[in-house]
Amino acid sequence: MSMTAPVRKVGARLSPLAREWGPVLFLSLLPAMPLLLGSGIVNTRAGGDSPFLLIRLQQLAVNLRNGIFPVRWMPQAAYGLGYPFFNFYASLPYYIAALLKLAGLGYLLSIKFTQALGFVLAGLAMYSLLKQLGRSKLASLIGSLTYGCAPFHLVNVYVRGDSLSEFYAFVFYPFILCSFLSLSRLRSLRPLRSTFPTLAVAALSYAGLMLTHNLSAFIFTPFLLLYILLLLHKGEPGTRLRALFLAAAAMAGGLLLSAWFWVPALLERYSVSLEDMTTGYFNYAQHFRSTNLVQLRWLFDYGITAEANPFRMGLVQALLVVAGVVCIAVRWLRTRRVDFGDAYAVLLLALSTWMITPWSSRVWEKLPLLPMVQFPWRFLSVQAVAAGILASGLVPRRQPIRWTLALILGAATLASAMGNLRPEPLLIREEEVTPKRLTQYEYFTANIGTTIRADWLPSSVDPRPFISEATLSPGIRPAPLVLHGQADAIALLNSSATSETWRTSVATTDALLAFQIYYFPGWRASVDGREAPIQQLPGLGYIGLSLPEGTHQIHLWLGRTRNRLVAELASAAAVVALLALWIWIARHDPSTLRKLLAGSLVCVSWLGLALLSNSAKPSTRPLPADSAEAPVDLTMDFDRVPYLHHNPDGVAFPGVGRFISYAESSTSVRAGELLTVTTRWSNVTNQPAIVALDLVTPAWHLFDVPVKIAESSSPLLAGTMEHVLVVPTNINRGLYLLRLELRLNGTAIRPVDSRGETLGTTYLIPVYIDALHLDPDKGHFAAGFGDNIHLVDVEAIQRVAGQLDVRLTWSTRSSIPHNYKVALRLRDSTAHEVARLDVQPGYGFYPTSMWRPGELVWDHYLLPVDDGTPPAGNYTLDVTLYESASLTPVGAASFPNVALTMPTVRDSLPAAPLLAPGLVLLESHLEASALRSGEKLSTWLKWGTLALLPADVHARLSLRDQGGAVVASRLAPLAEQFPTSQWPRGCVIQQHCALLLDRNLPSGTYSLIVEVLDESDTVLGSSALSETVQVSTPERNFELPPLQHPASADYGGQLRLAGYDLQHNRAEITLTLYWQSLSLMNTDYKVFVHLFDLATERIATQQDTLIGEVDHPTAQWVPDEVVTQTVRLSLNDVPAGRYTLALGVYDPQRRLPVTAPSSFTISADRLLLPQEIDQR
């Protein structure tokens, strides 16, 4: 008796349905067992952040609980300011999970059941397709298993943990193909009760894919069209028109049923920021596969490394595909015919694989919207369908060997896919999925709204946020900002996921309130029951609302745009028609009624199973969230597990000790108070390790800015340790992080998890710090920035080589309607930048919109200084506050005499030309190698010392023509205030040297020679720079054209405005200026053009520009040269009235005095043009 005989006997006793579908269910669930049996949920980080699932589910459930459908808004995302995530991200699987959650399951089980359901449905769908294609039950089972165990299928759960929607696309690919195949086999359009269910299922399957993952629907639709064409070709000539009509009707029905999602997603994409969605890592060009298409390992490696990237085919999967193609080729050679399913599988395999390879790059470049797919390896999902079909063809119909071969194929597939699968658990409890924890996760990772690059942040928001008022009070709506006027007694009456109601009293004539919700099309407002217009506040992105004097009740809500309304009505009409027809058919067809009841029973059974599992789950002792009453083992790290999670075995620091637990004296303290953290350690060795606990902001791990607000360090001891942090008084309110590090001999020890894999730096439960420091001397400040913002104090000290510690103290008189940026520039004595930084105040963690009137704001930066910048005491620090989107400055101030005291010193220097004893020239480069006569040639030289120099040396830079003649040269010290005799060994100094080219220097190629000289000007060594200089002579004009308005206005004896042409329409003023040089000028002058009200001196619009523009400034002119320049003034924002034009010339320090004929008026060194501008 064979080994399979007992199995057949048992199987014979089962019902035919269970006997056929039972194995499919069992095998489909096998890939899901690791996530079902594990604690918490699967943790993923490098390939996708699985905690995103928690946020999406929680936010969707909140909306549904509030009776909102369809869901478009994440109220808590973007740091509590709201995010239109669900308007653009297809989320059908999350609706399934949310229904499970609302039915009584917790967040964790809802996610796990939904993932397991995805595995089951995908297996059932593929099995059904293969049966429809004529495969045997055993062959269909192997094909279904191959499909369910496709590495990319598992990758979407166990590596790309947030890709639930893309994972569920695997359900709909075979489902769609199966339903459209059934549709093509209909012999007639009548009777309707026979045709309609099949047509409805096909439409629902396509709609399901559209609502599950829009990108997957986008890439699969061409393959569906190919499938339909093949079905038409396969069908009888007389039935093709009918089949085409049915297929088109099914696709149109699917589009109509899903229109409520894809129409707004497509038409409203211009209201959000998508610029970074396809750049850098997310650009398709970086993710093609060629020779690395297949992972050459028997057991698939799910690790993300250079050698084992998981976004590839598995070796066993590839071998099955090749074997399947070979079998098809052999059958074709024997019979000269190819089965329809085989033909489609080969085409599907070839085209989907081609789209993964660089040979398809032209298609990626030219096809609209395709770059939005981002990763060519996403076509692995479509390829997996072909692999499943081809693998099923390997099981022969002959009885003696088919069971043995099927067992071998199935075992190889399972072993390859799951043999090396070691999912990492995210050990959290149900009660720890709270708004507070989710907010802390978003704050720690800076992943706005579960997207890496804030893909759907409203386009009016610039710069992107890192915190908001809502972050400091999760779940509590912050009061609106009063940007203009006075509003008191602001109180929140009620709020929901997409609405809130406030009451306030306006004490002034009017007031402008900024509600701390991001504006997105559809937000509306009513004041005292009447709809009121709202504003989209630029830059800040908040909802602005103007109120008159008095007490008002304001209601804000997210309504429907016209696009959403039309799309939702269309989908609703399609659903009503579908249900009406189905009910009508069910009344006349008992089999259809039984199918409806069976489907309902399946859904109810699944919910019942979920509820049963939930009730059977052992209860856990609820932990007081973020409490200091008992020790906790909750940690997070940015590199691997950024969600606060449990560590039952502690956190191991190899060779030193194990961190077990800790307790914080409080998770909410005030500035100036003490924060005590008690830690517990075990397995401590006798290594002299130091425990360092620092209070920091996320700028440390996000931007590599190691600023410590408070710190405590002490030798590691076994047992309990107490760390006391003194919270400084000069600190801003906010959410701060506790950074725990173990150091041995000054080097940080990287912790490892229970599997020995390296973790990032350990962080504990964050701490909320409250602080309010009022400005004691509001009349004293270092600089003013606009009318309301003051820079109270500036401190710039170098504490570490290579960076400048800059501390700014700000104050504001009123709420600020923007999140401004700060530009820091450090300039040397020649005005060249040696350091630069553009960032929001506090690196974005205390933005200007959060500054409270009258408080002192402490702003701390680590300004990176260019490598080799020499020590000196005459640097100038420029501080500019500006609007991010327009770059318009609010104000600027310069602070001289900033000292750099530490040179760059390296342990070793690369080989370089030796130009003096112990002195080498490491690098050289030109700011520009193509210049025109009269321009400056800027050269950067980087020097290094191999030993202490016995005496001071200096350098000479010479420009020589092809004959070797010197045409320009300059002697200069290597560092102005840092003599070479003081340079230490390994010192690196960067020198800037500029040569002014003669205005009449002939065109040609020139070379640069650098020489080192001693104190007696003896040349010690020289070197020719590798770059040559190309000089061209500019075309000069010395003839004045006919002038519409002669002027003959002289500016400081330097240049003359000979005349001008003036044109004016309602949109702009075009002013053409004709300049004439009166002498050689060494300054690049600027011209300002003001359009102003002569009576009030109020400037309506203005333009400041370099005379001659950037390519020919005044320092390059020769006497009597004539230069024409056009200046345009936009009048779009200029109110109606009569205005005067004024021109002035200035250098960075002052205006030049002007003289002109008596027909012109001169005021404050301005030339007033006699032509009046009448703006109507």
C-alpha cells in the first residue's frame, strides 16, 4: 500500500467542499503563522515602518467611530495639525481591520487577523483562477502555494511592514483574472439573472483593486487589457463583440464603484506637496534589477543588505518559473499549440520582468505617472501571478508521479520562502496603542502622517513641521492663534475627527484667528450659524478666519469639494443599482440568494472567530502609561525599533552589562526642576564603562546635532543606579528625549537585541517640559526683525574644532503668522562665507508659530565651519530671519568680531606636493574657471603641515599667459591672523586668494602658479595648479541709442543714467535704463526702483537689482561704456491710485548722491521721475 492511501481514505469521508478547499486554506495560512503566533505585531524598519499600521488603523477607526465615511482625513497626524492621508492612499484593507477593531478586537489582533486574511484570500483567489484555467486540483494547489509563498508577497508583511495595501493587491490580481475569464465564457447577455452576477463580480474585483492600492491598480491595468485582448482572440468570432462589451462594462463599473476614491485622489493632487515623492531614493532609476534580479540562495534572505536585498525573485521561485517555461516550450514542440493560460503567463512573466530591468527605462521616462510607482521591483507582484500559473503547469496529470512531484515542489517552495524567515516582534500591549504614544512615535521619527517624505502635506505648508502645540497635549485641540486684533475667552465646545466648535469674544474692531488645522480643500467654517469665508494662511498652512467685534461661536468642519461630491454620488448610484439588481435577481433565483447568504455567513463567521480569539486572549495587567510609579522596560531606538516597546530580557550591551528597567521621577517637569531617573542593570562586567543619560531633542538623531540640554554620567554599577538631571531654566517648553548611552574608553557601545542584531542608541520615555520666561527688559535688544520680533542676545563661541556654538535669544510682541527660517552665515574679513546654516528655530522643534508673546525663546545651533577655516578674531556672523517659500527676509543683523580659536587638525594627511619644509598643498580649486576681463579670479588653496614650521611663510599666486608672462599676481599670508609658525602638526588651513583681472586682458588660456616664500621673499617651492583659466573679453558698447526720456542724472561721479524708456499697463511697469560709466569703478552698485505714494511716502512695490545684472556688474565697466538694463515692477497687488517712480543707486553701505537737470526732482538721494503712474 502506498503512503498516500490512508490520506485518501480520510479525505473521502470529508465533504467535497472541505476536501477541496481545506488544503488551500491550510497552505495559505502557513506563511501567516509567524505573525499569528508571535507577540505584539511584526516589527519592520529598514524596508518600511510597521507602526504605520497602528496609526492608520487608529485614525481610520476614530473617523468611523465618529460616523465619517468615506474617510479622508487623519486628525492626529502631522503633529495634530491634520493630514489628508486617506484622500490619496487606497485603504480597503484598513477598513477591514477597522471593522474588526470596532467589532471588539484590539488594534494588534485586528492587524494580525487582517494580514492573515490577506494570505488566505490570495491563496483562494489563485486556486480559483487556476481551476478556471483548467488545472487539476493538485496543480492548482501547488500554483496557489507558489503564489502565496512568493518572496515579494512575504516581503510586504515581514520586511515592508507598512505595505498592507500592496500586500492585499495579491488578493485581487488572480481574483480579477478569474472573474474576467468567467465573464468571457458567457454565451449571451440574457437572461440578466445569469449575466449580471458574473458582470458584477468582475466589476467589484476591479473596484477592489482600485480601492486597495492605487499604484498596483495602475501597473496591473495594462496587463488586464492584454488579458482581455487574449480572451477576445481566443473566443469565437461571433462572440467577440459581446465579450468586449462585457469586459468594458466590468472595467467601467469598477471605475464607477471606486470613483469616490480615485477621482479626488487624481484631481486634488495639486493641493499637496508631491515634489519629493520621486526624488533621491524614491527615484525609479535607482531600483532596476538586471543580473541581481534573482537572489542566489536556496533559503530566501529577508535581510536588507547589499548582498541580500529582498526586493528580488527567490532562487526556487525562479527555477520553478524557468521549468514552467521549458515545459510549455516542450508541449508546444509536441503539439504545436499553447494553452491560453500558459500563453498569458509567459507574456505576463516577460513583460513584468522587463519592467523591472533597466531595458525598460525609456518607458519609465516617457509614460506619464509611471515614475510615481517609484520602484520597478513593484512589478514582482505581477510577476508572481505568472510564477503561480507556470508552477501549476509542472504537476502532471499522470497518477503515479503527480503526488510525489507535487510534494517535492510544495516542500521546496515552503522551505525556500520560510526556512530563513525570522520576523522581529514589536513587543507592545493593546493598551499602549494610544494617541499619546502615536504622537510620540511621529515626533521621534519625523515621519509625517505615516509617510517618509510628508508626501501629502498641503502645498501651502512651508517649511514642513516637526512639532506643534497639539504635540504637547495629545488628544487636546490647541486654541487658535490670534494674529490680529484681540480675542479673549477662547474655549473649545466640542470636536470630532473632522470638526470642532469654539467660542470666543473679540474685543477689537476685528480679529484674525489661525486655527491650528492644516487647510485642505473642503474645510469650511460658520460663525454664529452663518457660513463664513476662510483663508489659507501661506507658509503656516493653518485655517485663517476673520471675526468682527463681539462674542461668537465658530464651527469648522471638513466638507465635500465638488470633485468629492460628484465622485461619491456616482459611486453611491452604482452601489444602489448593483444592490437593487442583485436583490431583484435573488428574489427570482434561489441559487443567487444562497450565495448571498453564504457570503454573509462567511463574513459573520470571520468576525465571530475574531471576537472569540479576543475573548480568549489572556488579560494583561494594564500599565499606567508613562508612569513613574513602577519601573518599566520601555525603550525605543531610531535605527531599528522607534516605537516605545517592551524588552522582557532587557537591552544587552555586549561585554559590559544588560539594561533591565528604569523609572522616571516624572514625565512632565518644569524648567529649573530636577528629573531623577533610576536605572537597573545586570550582568555587569568589570569593564570601566560609563553610563551617560542626556536630555536632548530629536535634532540629535535626525540631523546629527549633539546638543545636550542636561546630562548625567557615572560609572556603571550592578543593580540600581540613580541619575539626576538638572533641567536648565533657559529652556523652551516642548517634548524632550532621554538618551541612554554606555561608553567604554570614550566610545559608545552599540546595544543588541535578543537575536544579537545591533540596535541604535537607546531612548527612554520622552519628557514634557513646561517653561515660560518673560522678557524682563522689553526695550533692550540686539536687533529688530520686523515690527514684532526682537533678537535679544547673541553668543557665538567655538568649543569644538570645525563648528561654532551659536546661541540666540529671541522675543516677540505678538503671535507670529509664519514658521520662519533662520539663516546663519559666518564671513571672513574678505566677506567670503566659511559657514552656513538654514534651519527653523530650534531645528524645527520650537518654530516661530509656537512663540508666545513676551516670552524669551532660547535658540541653540551648532554651526558647521568649513574644513580648514583658519583661527581669527575678525569673523562676522550674519543672522537673517526669512519666509521659507518666498525667501523674503523679515529682518537681518550682522555681529562682528566673532572669534574662531581652533584650527582643523588631522591625525594624518594624504600625499601632496611639498612646497616648503613641512608644508604641503593638499587641494586647490577655482570658484570659476571661465571668466571675463575685469572679473575676480577666486582661488581656494588648502594647506597642511607635516611638521612644525621653523618660520613664517607666505604665498604668491600668479596668473600667467601661454608665454609664461605674469599678467596678475598677489602676495598674501596663508592665514591672516594665524602665522604659519604657530600651526601644529597635522594642521589644515584653507586660504582664499582673489586676483582682479585687468578690464583689457586679452582672451585666451591662462595658468595659475602658487609659490611659497620665506620672510625674505625667497621662493621655497612652487606648483602649477591643475585647472587652467579661460578668459574672454566682453562685448562693449559706447553708443547711446535714441532715448524716450533723456535724464543725464549723475550718481556720485561714478555713473550716469543717460535716460530711460517707460511702459505701463495694468499688470506691470517696464522700465528700460540706459547707464553710462563715468570712471573706473571697483564696486558692484545696485539700483532700487520704488513705486510710492508721494503724499504718504508709502511704497506700493519695489525692485532692487544689480546694475548690469550678474553677468556684467559695474566693477567690470570701462569709462564711457553704455549698458542697457530692464527693470519690471509687478502691479498685481498694488491698489488703485496715483504713484511716483523713484530711482537710486547704492553700494552695500550707502546711497550715492545724485545730480540731475532741473526738470527732475531729487529727494533723499532719489531721482523722482516726472511721469505719474495712474493705476486704475
